[in-house]
Amino acid sequence: MPISILPFHQHAERAEFALQALRAGTRLARTVQRERVVQSAAKSDRSPVTVADYAVQAVVAGMLELQFPDERLMAEESSQALRAGSPVMASMVLDYVRSVMPEAQSSEIHRWLDLGCASGGPAYWVLDPVDGTKGFLRNDHYVVALAWIEAGQVILGGLGCPRLTPPGASGDCDASVVLAVRGEGAWITDLDGNRWQRMQVSRERRPEKARMLRSFEAGHTDEGLLDALARRLKCEAPPVRMDSQAKYARLALGEGELLFRLLSPARPDYCEKAWDQAAGSIVVEESGGRVTDLRGESLDFRRGRELTANLGVLASNGHLHAAALRALEALGANRRP
Ligand code: AMP
Ligand code: MG
């Protein structure tokens, strides 16, 4: 049975803030996508950034400053590339931010963006304003991801999922918000309503029945190795290819059992970013699943903006975790090339 109030007793104030911020950010990103503002630029690491990435980060950081002015934020974007980039893009960002915060000025937007420069500390928020930017540009899956970390542990995490329909929702509701608080479960509701349902991973124990969730972008993983893992585990179901941490939400809903983030052969030095894993990992754990790196180590969020102590990620429904780790070891996928 869905419940209509926010289902958390601990961290209720932060959970309420995360919900408001995720709703505002997700609505804004959807508007940008609907209006087909596909203006994008390449950052110094050649990854794309869009009007939505900047606008959502500025709005969430601005909301955070109002609500919790002393709390730190680690977020993916900074004002540097926006200031150095095209004036057309900067003016679109200003317009979209003003659609939520009418008084905003460019200088304020730059300042809000740069609030996200934290690289760690005893407690901080972590934000990926548009996770799966390549999916966003393809009109496909992406999420807004926000988490709260204390002493290196994710305590609260949420995903705004513009293309994930909550279980049992009517056909016209295609967006959801997911929120998880440590010890209090992971919950999902439709983006605009308050019909909270508890999320629960699948009970599947047979590797051959495991459904693999994997990146849509071949360059973010090792497709050959993923195929070899599927063969070794004798997975019969075709893999589900999706962008972003929406995959973690699908796993948490019991709509998949295994999610491997393998190293791309083109980027053997790659370290996972904190904002790509923090919210998704607590959502899976609080749904009864398990998240480690490819060697079975816990994700270590004490290392700053990147998870430098870890190698890739394995998320599962828990029951299949040991079998997946054994397969990774057998194929040598638990070592950096
Ligand atoms: P996904 O949509 O699951 O493929 O993941 C999207 C995230 O992958 C982006 O937010 C990027 O930060 C991250 N990413 C970019 N390049 C790589 C790479 N070579 N290996 C793993 N992840 C990457
Ligand atoms: Mg991301």
C-alpha cells in the first residue's frame, strides 16, 4: 500500500530538502529536454555538458544555500567552462534558472555553481545535476542525483528519474523520485505526487536468470568483458542497456539483478566519480541489495571527488553478489589492466 507522507523519521529535514531539490531539478531538466534545447559543449575531459547540467546545478545549489547555508556541496559542474563558453549557452542557462528563481543574476549563477567545489570533509552533499548527459542528449534515460554523506558513509540519497514509471502508476505518469535513508529503506513516488512505495530488490538466486543492467555507452565500460561475464554466469536474459543511475533504481525495484561498471579498455586509469555512485548505491542497499567495487570492497567516499580506493562497481540484488565476484575474479576483471 502506498503511503502519502514522507516515510522517514531520521534525517527528515534533509530528506524533505532533497525531495524539493530533486523535484525542482528534474522538472527543469525535463523542460529543457522538451523544448529541445540540445545546446551542448565539450568539457576539458571531452565529456558533454548541457544547458540543463548548469541550470539544474545552479538551482539545487541556490536552494541549498537558502535552506542549509553552512552545508558543503560536491557537484560535478563548475562555472569555469560556462564562463569560457558560448554566450548563447550562458544566456539560456540564465533564462532557465530564472524560470525557477526569477531574481537570479549571472554572477549569482556562477557563485551557486562554484558552491559545488567541495572535495570532501566530515559531511557534505553530492550532486550530479544531470547524470547520463549522453542519454539526455539522445532523449533517453538520465537522472538528477543528490546524496548526503557523513564520515564517508552515504546517509541519504535520492534520484529524480524523468523516465522511470513507479510501479502501478497510470500510463501518463512517466517520471518518479526515489529517496533512501540509511536504515529506513528506499522509497519511490511519482514525480508530482506523494504515493510512496517501498522498493525491494528481486529474490532471484539463479545466475542463469539474472538480468544484467549495463551502460548504453560502449565507451563507459568493457562490452567484450560484459559478454564474457554473461556467458560465464550463463545469463539467459538479454541485458538491459540504460544510461545513468536509473539502472540502480531499476535494480532496487527488482527489475534486474546485476550491474557491473567495468573499466573501459580505452580508460584503464578511470576512477568512478562520487556523484555517479553516492545516491544510486544507497538506493540499492536500502532496497536489500549490495554494492561493492569489482574486488568486493566497500565504496570509499572518504577519498574526495573520485573513488580512488576502488575499482569499478558491482551492484546486485545481494543473492547473486558472491557468484558475480567469483566470475569477475575468474576473468581477471578485478584488477586494473
Ligand atoms: P552510464 O550512463 O551508466 O554509462 O554512466 C554515466 C557516467 O559515466 C557519466 O556521468 C560519467 O561521469 C561516467 N563516465 C564517463 N566516462 C567514463 C568511463 N570511461 N568509464 C566509466 N564511466 C564513465
Ligand atoms: Mg554522471
